[in-house]
Amino acid sequence: MPHATHARITPLPLAELAPEEQKLAKLGADEVIRVLARNPSLMKASSGLGEHLLSRGKLHPRVRELVILRVALRCEAPYEWANHVPAALGAGATAEEINALSDPAAVWPPGDDAVLRAADELCAEAFVSDETWAALASTLDEATILEVLFLVGYYRMMAGFLNSAGVEVKPGQPVLGERVAPMVAAGPVVADALPFSGETGVDGTWHITFTHPAGSKELVLDLETGDDGVTGSIVDTQLGVTVPIVSGGVDGHRLDFTAVVTDPARFDIGVVGTVDGDVFTGSVTISGGGTFPFSGVRAG
């Protein structure tokens, strides 16, 4: 399918976006936000469905992202592909699975095969065949089948917008048609290379690096433990957002807690980690987004 070879709609400069639009742009897909900001009411209407599909849908994030990538392939949408390859890796899809999306001979488990066939048929004919519908119904309930239909439809719509408006892929992002390399895990923090504070507990301020296939993010984590468990906050200095910890517990040097992000988009965060002196390591689970490693050091 053809797509524009240059930007037909000039993205608004970041400084000209409304504050909430700036925060959304900093979350990712900033070129899309800066183009859609030319029509703020349309952006608000369309992003509501997109946010629901990405963060509150019933499909497993891995399956969701494989479906989106299949749509990107069928619609030959470079920007959609570039931005959802990292999301797919983060959601648990392997590089081998992503590469298999373009292989007609690839063999998939029945559940994956059904949703990918549905994506193919919807992109080709705007209709799911009886055979594929039966395959969907054998593994999914009706609510989730409806979600598959809307997911494919939404990203077909986005592909048409992205290809026609000429929203440009940033240098270094995955290229449609090229093989995807496996995700490389971040190296651990080396405790011996750090100054020793003498502190051993969980309480305190931590500088955390959250590792995601789309790029790492630096966060500040303030923790306090007491009879009621874990309290504190997560601070994203880039977005200017502070997220309070809503619940949590600690067992020695191991802790877990949850936080709810509401600005600029709503999603839940679950953190599980272990403190070893001045080093804090563990994983972050984002609702609808997957699980990712983090590591950090005690501040000061």
C-alpha cells in the first residue's frame, strides 16, 4: 500500500501544545500527538478509545500487540510498526514471534492463529469468515471477540491516518520489513562501584532506572515503611508528575507496592523489588503494558 514520503501535516512544536498534550507527547508517539493537536477535539475523541484498548482491554497485552503489528504489516504502516515493536517486546512477545508475523508459513498456537487470521480478513475484506469466527469463539468470549474487531478497526484507521498524513518515523526506530533483533537485558547495578551509605533498610529516596524496549526512564522513588505497610511516591521529573503509592507491604528487604497513574493517562503500576544495601532491583508491571526490570541506587 502507498504512504506519503514526507509530512503532509506539519507537527506542532512541542512548546505550542497544551500542557496535557505535552505530557501525552512525552509518554511516547509524540509525532502523532503533535499532528493530532491540529484538531484537539478529534484527538480527545480518538485517544479515548485507544487508551481503553491499550490499558483496559480484555486481550492479553502480548496478543494485542501482535494483532496491532499484523495490521501494520497488512496496511504497510511504517510508523505503526515502529512504535509497536517495542510495545510488543515489552508485553512479552519474542523477536522470533514478531518476525514470524510476516512469514505465511509460520505456525501459531490456536488462540494466536485465530486472532491473526481475523486481523488478516478484516484488513482484506472488512469481514471475518465463518471458519475464523468459530476459531475465535472456541477460545474467546463474545466481549473479547468484540474487542478484537474494534482493535483491528482502530489500528486500520490509525494506519490510514499515519500513512496519508505522512507521520514520520524517527531515526533508530524499528523499520517495517526488517528483522527484529531480540531484546537485550540491561546490565545490573554493581554495588562495589557505589559509595556505601551504611543504610540497609527500604526507607529513603531512590534513583531508579526503569528499562523498557522503547527507551529507559529515570524516576525518583520515595519510600517509607510503617505499621500500615509501604507509603511514598514515584516522581517522573520529565513529565512533572508525582504518583502516590496506594498500598504495599514489606518483608525484610523485599517489598511490593501499587500506584495508580491518572495523569496524563490512567494505568495501574505494580512494583516488586529487593533492597541490598544501597542497591534496589526488581520489576514493574504496568496494567495492559507488560512487566519490565528496574534497578536503582539510594540517593545521597
